[in-house]
Amino acid sequence: MDHYQLFIDGNFVDAEDGATFESIDPGTETPIATVARAGKHEAEAAIAAARRAFDQGDWSGLTPTGRATKIYDFADMIAQQSVRMAITESMDSGQVIGLSKFWGLNGSQLLRNLAYHAATAFPWEEEIPYPGNVFAPGRDFIRREPVGVCVGIIPWNFPLSMAFWKIGQSIIMGNTIVLKPASVTPLSATIIAEAANAAGIPPGVINILNGPGAELGQVLCTHPDVDKIAFTGSTAVGRGIMRMASDTVKKVTLELGGKSANIILDDADVDLAVEGAIFGTFFHQGQVCESGTRVLVSSKIRDEFAEKMARRAESLRVGYQLDPHSHLGPLVSAGQLETVDGYVAVGKQEGAELLTGGERIEVEGIEGGFYYAPTIFAGVDNKMRIAQEEIFGPVVCLEEFESDEEAVAIANDSMYGLAGGVFSSSTARAERMAREIRTGTVWINNFHIFGDFAPFGGYKQSGVGRELGASGLAEYTQIKRIHVNSFASRESNFTWNLFSEDPKVASGQYFAPTNVISGHGSLAAIYKEVVRLGCRRALILTDPGVARTGLIDLVQDALVDFAVGAYDEVPPDSDFAAVDAAVAKAQELKADCIVSVGGGSVIDTAKAVAVTLKNGGTANDHVAINRLMEPQTPHIALPTTAGTGSEVTNVAVITSPKAGRKVYIVDPYMIPNTAILDPRFTLTLPPALTAGTAMDALTHAIEALTSTLAQPICDGLALQAIRLLRQNLALVIADPNNEQARLNMAIGATLAGQAFTVAQVGLAHSMSHTMGVLNHVHHGTACGIVLPKVMRFNVDHAGAKLAMAAEALGVTIADLSERDAALAAAAEIESLMQAVGHPTRLRDIGVPDGDFQMAAFHAVADTPTLFNARPVTDPGEVVALFEEAY
Ligand SMILES: NC(=O)c1ccc[n+]([C@@H]2O[C@H](COP(=O)([O-])OP(=O)(O)OC[C@H]3O[C@@H](n4cnc5c(N)ncnc54)[C@H](O)[C@@H]3O)[C@@H](O)[C@H]2O)c1
């Protein structure tokens, strides 16, 4: 009798205590080999070998291509052994030779396919283009790395196939493995070990242990040096494995039992469906986890189907597994035979109708053997035990249904969710059902079809994870995220500022893609800009107030025949509905660019339109920060107010009725392509709005200057903005037709917008946003009122910057301390507002007296607060500021 040894660290060895066991041929019940019986000692030795091999890195450290080259040799050695493997597999497991003869080819092909995929297509390293944390600039990427030492525990139904899956996937991905075949089918895996040695797979990469499952499983699943368990077997054992693995928190993938439904619809080709149901259940004596052991038949064809299926089952030849004429061989063991026979007795007791089979059979010319007749129960209720429990033998339940919905409900009424089939002459109907069935695989007009690149695994109690394909290979890897800070300095670390009383961020990035064109008559440049942007169909976007001024006629005229239409219904502080309506208009007119003519409300709407038009869906889909990957629909902005700077900023502020507040889309790709600052467009702006929007711009400049993110580029932009706004606002209020002063204001607002794109804003903005949402007050006007209060609040954290602001505001600071200069800046803002008739108290702009608690909480939680020079965490301090401003 042949003797089979264990395979540990590249050597074939016996157990230290010399223990052995016998393997028998289930077709004759005679012993065919003795097998070394591993115990705890051998399990630990195999784990140690796998650990050493992994840690040493001469396999795990190879490139995927380096490993693939070795795997191709391994595949060739497997192919050489095909015949020996087939005969051994058949004799040991009872598989008919017609099936086992394929495993050599199949296994070597699987190794080649998956190794090739791992070497050429698997995403070992991937960039994360938008990591979703805007406060940590840098490169983020992921690496997939081998898990480490894997344990493969495999069942007796397909010993070779399962060994190829577990060994192949684990080592292709750089892991090492200890494989434990089922103790009733220990032989064929040893041939794989020989092939591995012949191919030069390094010692310890593959180890094979035969022996008692419970004893070895205990060691393998609890050992701290094991990183992953890949188990295929029954749900009951799988639960135990998961429990054992939990103590050392191992990665676990489980391929467990099934009770799959094979649904035969009334429009199915009955002969095809009968063949599918026969193959779906009786393939390999039904000892297959994904078998379609519940055949659900439409009541309309039930009689014909049952009759034909019973006749076909009776025509199957059950015989010795090496007889090439046998369709079915023996069951694997006496124990399995007893289980199957026991379930047949249960089925009879439960009242199911035995159509055929239901008994052990003898094969002519052979003594012994665990042969069982293909068995069909009809009239089965899905609640019966034979319909709910996995039998793992040639026993099928026929159940009836009246409608497609009922069939799906029955199919899903199971603790399992492994596979299933639908037979129908309508692919559409079958596919609709396939989507409803809660299982890992559904075959349409087919059954038991696998592919190296098609994932396999279960829903519900049929398992965890997938085998095969890219998703299967991924299960044999860990994901590592690597973040490389773009600014490796303490001062640039935004998050670490949580521990700082005086946060400053000393780095920055400035991206200025807008072509800014300014001056009287600069509108004329728009015609060339449309062409430069590669467009010919401009949609003009505006609001009713601007439309009434007649400015749109000027724009239309300048665009000549590039204007395809106008949408003039943008509301103040526009919301998602307005964006979606404008997008619909743009789509209807086939617009290829947007020309926005208006204040912040219109320009922000246009930004959101540009993003939605480019990416589809609705505006609400695009609320995100730095997620865009490429330029958006071209956008030319013509600001008509004096303040938001939106024509050059990277943010669109849109009101979300659902969120009950304004939300932001922030992205450098959203900055308008062109800003045209033609002073004629602000001449019609009423004085109150002129002052209010100018204060918005001034707040942008001062808050950017004092922000924790401020740096010299933004400082330069902000200081010039402050100068221009201070010098020209009073002139414009005195003479609204002073074009030069209007132009300077517009340029000041643009510079302030650029400054704020670099360094963000602060608490004054958060307070103004809150007032806007709660009391519908104009954003810029509220900004102006709270700005001096916030400057004083920040005085000890931004003294130097505020002193620079004072100078830019025209205050003589030579004789002042830095702190006094900073305070003088706040006072100067107040006198400027008084001089131009801008309100200085919240009560003057319709804010009701009362409790500012809620407003303060909202302000503390609003994003700009994050960048305020002085940390803002105490809502009480903000309440005090609101009260002061009231
Ligand atoms: N994206 C950004 O960078 C940014 C920055 C600050 C503010 N905002 C947002 O901008 C919005 C406020 O923008 P806004 O202050 O420009 O106000 P706005 O766009 O709402 O316009 C206010 C009113 O002024 C009218 N108007 C505009 N120009 C006119 C003109 N030339 N003649 C006569 N009437 C005119 C409009 O019809 C409107 O009724 C707010 O929603 C705010 O959140 C965005």
C-alpha cells in the first residue's frame, strides 16, 4: 500500500510520533494508502515554516511578475501530473474519472490565469486622487500587500480543485500557506506539493498537513502566527472556525453550505430545464455546496417537468468511479451515506412524495461501496427540514410556485445564500429574478459553471468574502494607506493645531486660473473669450433684478451669435432647485458654456450649473470638496455687485432647503475661466447694496489676512484689496456714476476673492452665514456689522496682521503699539460704515432681539470658523459678539 507523508518546509516527513491513518476507496471500501497523521507538533512546525518563509521575503518580497514566472513553472509541473492526479483523486474521493481527469489542466490553467492577472492587472498600488481631507495636503495612495501566513482548510468533495484555489490564490498574492485537506481525502494534495518542489517554489511557502480536523483546526485557527484562514466546508464548522479565529482577530474568508434554488419558469424549455436540474443536483453525487437542491417549478408545467425529471434521474448510471461509463460514483464515506439516508427518512416522515430513488444501491461486480440512487422528492413545502437543511447528497426537492414573486420569496426563504439558477426562454425575465435572489451566484439557463475570473462566495450563512477573480485575489491582501505630507513642517499641520492656542499654517498653494479682464468696455472681450474656451453656444444666467437693468442686452449684443438664450430666474441666495432648473435650460439649448451676469447669487449658481452640466445628475449630487478631476463646463463671470469676488473663487455657496443652511461646493476646477470687470455693470447697483457688498469684500480681505492659513501671496492680495475698497467706497457712494471708483472697487473685490481662495475666511463669515440663514439678512451687510467685533476678538492672535490692515485702511500707525493699531483698524471700519450709511447694528437690518444661543452654535460649527486667527470653541463667546453687534 502506498504511504503519503506530510509536507513541511519543503520536506516530505512523517509525524514525529510515527502516527498514521488509512485512506479508503469509497467505491469498494478497501484501504488504498497509509497517511502520516499530523498532530499539534507538526501543525506548529508547519506554521513556523510558513512564518519564516514569509518573513524572510524570498517569496513575499518578489514582484508579482517574479512570482508569476515561478507559478508558470509550477503550472507546468501540475500539468505533467494530470493522469496521476486524476486516478488518485477518483480513488480517494469517489469522483468519477470523467470529472477528475480535468483537474490537472484546470488547476494549471487557474494558476496561470490568476498569476498573470496578479502580474499585469491587479491594482497593487493605486493613487487616491481625492482623499477627502482638505486639511491634509499631500499624496495619498494605497498599496495592497500580502496578508502573511494563510491557512487553507478544505473539504472532501473537490480536494484538488479546492487545494488549487487556496494554494494558488494565497501564494500568487505573496502569502505562504499551510493547507489542511479533509481527512477522508488526504492524498491528491501531496502531488501538488511534489510539483511545487519540482518548480522551485521556496521551502515553507506551501505546507500540507493531513490528520484529524478538529485537533489540527484548533491549532491552526488559534495560533498567533497565522494571519488568515480561508475555509471551505459546512456552515456549522465555519461558525466554529470564525469563533476560534476571533481570539487573535485573524482575517477570515468562509465558503460554506448552501441550499440553492433552481427556478424553472413556465416559459422554460422543459427539456433544457430538466437537464439543468439533473446536472444541477446530481453532479458529483450532489456533494456540492452550490447544488440546486431545491428545484422550484411553475405549477403550470409541474407535472410534465416532474415526470421527465424522474425518468431522466432513473437513466443515470451509478457505478464505480474509475469506470468511464459511470455518471455518478459512490458517496465519499459511510458517514455521508448514513446522513443522506437519514434525510430521506425525514423527507418521508414530513410527508414529501418520493418520486424516485431513496435507497442505497449496489453496483454489479463490486463488493461494498457507498452508492446511493438519485433521489427526487415532490410536493415539498419549503418549511420542511429537507428543504431547509443541506443534505450534501443526490437528493432533490421539487417545490411549486404560482408567480415569479413567489418563486423569489421561496428562493430567499433560506438561511443560505450561495447560488441558484433560473431557467426561462426570456433572458430579461430571468435576469430580473436573478437581481432579486439574495445569493452570491445566479446562473441563467445553466448550472455549476465556474471561471477563474468570476468571483464565487455566499450571502447570509453561506459565507464571508469571495474566491477567484480580482475580488478573490484581493481577499488574500491587506490594504495599506500611505499619506505623504506635502508640507513637512509643524507649522503647516492644520490638524495638529487642535493642540495650539495660536494656530498658524505656514504654507499654501495658490492656483489662479481665471483670466481677469478689466476696464471700461472690457465686455467686448467676451466674444474672443468664448472662442478661446472652445465654445460657441453660451447660456446667459442672471437674476430678475439684473435683468430689469437691461444689462443683458449689452451682453447679448457683445456675444453676437454665440448667445443661445438667457435664464433670468436665479433667486437671491439661490438653491438646488434653481441650479437644476438652469441646468435643464442649458441642456435644452445645448449650451456649451455659461455666462453669468450678476452678484454672488448668480455667479455661484453658474458654478454649480457648470459642474452639474458636466457630470450629470442634480446639483445636490455635487456637494463636495476637491472631488473634481478635470475642467468643468466653461464659465465666464461678469460681476455686477461690488463684493463677493465669486468670479475668481473656488467656492459656490448654495442654499440647501433640506439641510436648512447654505452648503458649499469647493473645488479649484470650479473657478470661472474668465472674469470681466466692466464698471458699466455696477453703475446701476443701489447705494445700500454697493456698501453691503463692499463690506463683504472687505471682510474677505481682512479675514484672509488674519486667517491661520495666511501667507505672503494672500497678504499681498488682501492688503491691496483693503486699500482699493477703502479709498473708493466713499467716492462711489458720493457719486454712483464715478466709473473709475467703481472699477477700482470691482478690482478690490476680485483681489479679496483671490486672497480668500488662498487663505479662507473666519468667524465674521460664520456669523453672517448664520444670520443669513436664520433671518434672511444680506450676507455682506451682516459681514460688515460683525467684522469690527470679530477683529477686536482676534486682536491678541492677529495683532500684526490687523496693524497692517490699519495701515492699508489709511490709519497712521507710526505712534501706535501693534495692539492699538489693530484696534484702530476695527474703529476705522466702523467709521467707514458710518460715513457711507452702512448699518452698524444687527437690529437695524431686521434681526429680532432675543436669544443668540442657537445662532452661536451654528456659527461655531460653520467651516470658516476653522480658520479664524483665534480658536473658536466656546459658543458663549460668540453669543457675546452677537449681542455686541445687536
Ligand atoms: N462664491 C463665493 O466666493 C462667495 C463669496 C461671498 C458670498 N457669496 C454668496 O453670494 C451671495 C450674495 O451675493 P451678492 O452680495 O452679490 O448679492 P446677490 O447676488 O444676491 O444680489 C443682490 C441683489 O442685487 C441685485 N443686483 C445685482 N447687481 C445689480 C446691479 N448691477 N444693478 C442693480 N441690481 C443689481 C440683484 O438683482 C439682487 O436682487 C450669497 O449667497 C453669498 O453666500 C459667494
